[in-house]
Amino acid sequence: MNDISLIEGLKTRRSIRSYLDKPVPDSLIEELLDVVRWAPSSSNNQPWRFVVVRDQQKKENLRGGLRDAVIPFSKHIVEAPVVFVAWYTPSIILKKWQISDVSNAVTYLLLAAHARGLGTCWIGWFSEERVKKTLNLPRNAVVVAVVTAGYTSENPEPRRRKPISDITYRETFDTSW
Ligand SMILES: Cc1cc2nc3c(=O)[nH]c(=O)nc-3n(C[C@H](O)[C@H](O)[C@H](O)COP(=O)(O)O)c2cc1C
């Protein structure tokens, strides 16, 4: 999957929830984070911060504190060789946009990983309090995403996407595309 074109990469990324037992080196993680730095952000404030977790006990802790019904949605946290936690500290002036900023960075992370042959999954089902405690994050930190990553051991079919006509309007909401 190396050196795929940008458009092809955008269309072929999948959420990967099963990984090979193969370590991901720091050099690769740094290459991905170097790309992430180029994500757009409000007033170029770059509020994104990442904690990279490989420790098994920490991964178990990251997954804790969830209601039973949603635990299956986060099982890959403990199985992935590496987990990124994306968070920010709210600023008074820019807080309206900072979730968007960090989301942009997370999307860049997923896509850069894909371009380098790693599978990822954005996990929204986590206990923010549990994650903050496990990682010693500041009290006012906002956790945006937990991202699992590793060499892929599955090749899922694309999930269905809505057609353009369902998501687009001409000029105003009352005229479909
Ligand atoms: C904000 C957000 C939260 C998500 N939370 C979870 C999650 O908790 N667990 C999970 O397995 N996948 C999660 N996903 C992945 C979505 O299920 C996935 O992106 C969607 O089904 C489309 O599949 P695809 O990424 O393979 O195209 C999340 C994705 C986003 C963007």
C-alpha cells in the first residue's frame, strides 16, 4: 500500500479492527506524526496532542469504565500493538474550533498510516475520565479520539456510503442535487 495516490488512499482506507502481532517502530510513528503536523487548524493553533501507548496494562485501563453494551466497540484497544490518544487543552478564544482541529489531525493520522501500510481504527467509545487518569492528562484536557494502529490482519469490504444526491443540495436545502 506504499506510495498510493492521495485520492486512492482516501477511498481505500478502512477501519481495521484486527492486527498482526508485529511491532510498529518509533521511526514509523514519527513519520506519521510528522504528516499529522500539516493538518489545518483554526488560527494555526495546532492544539492536538498525542499520547502513544504500547504498554499492555495501560491499554487495558484505556478500555475500562464502559457500559457492557459498548465494550465490544473498543476491544481492539487491547489487541492493537500501538494506540494513539488524541486530546487538547481548551483555549478560551479558540475552543469553538478545537475539536475540529484535532479531528483533522486524527484524520491525517488515519490516512498517513494507510499510506504506510498500517491499519487504524478511530474509537469514540471510551471513558474520558478513565483515559485522562490512565495517561495523567491535565484536568481540563478534552480527549477527542483513541486510535488503534498496527499491521493489518484483515481486509474488510468497504462499508456502504450514501450517494452524493443524498448529502448535497443546490444553493438551498429545498433543492436536491
Ligand atoms: C468519531 C468516530 C467514532 C468512532 N468510534 C468507533 C468505535 O468506538 N469503535 C469502532 O470499532 N469503530 C469506531 N469508528 C469507526 C467507524 O465505525 C467507521 O469509520 C465507519 O463504520 C465507516 O467504516 P470505514 O472507516 O471502514 O470506512 C468511529 C469512527 C469515527 C469517525
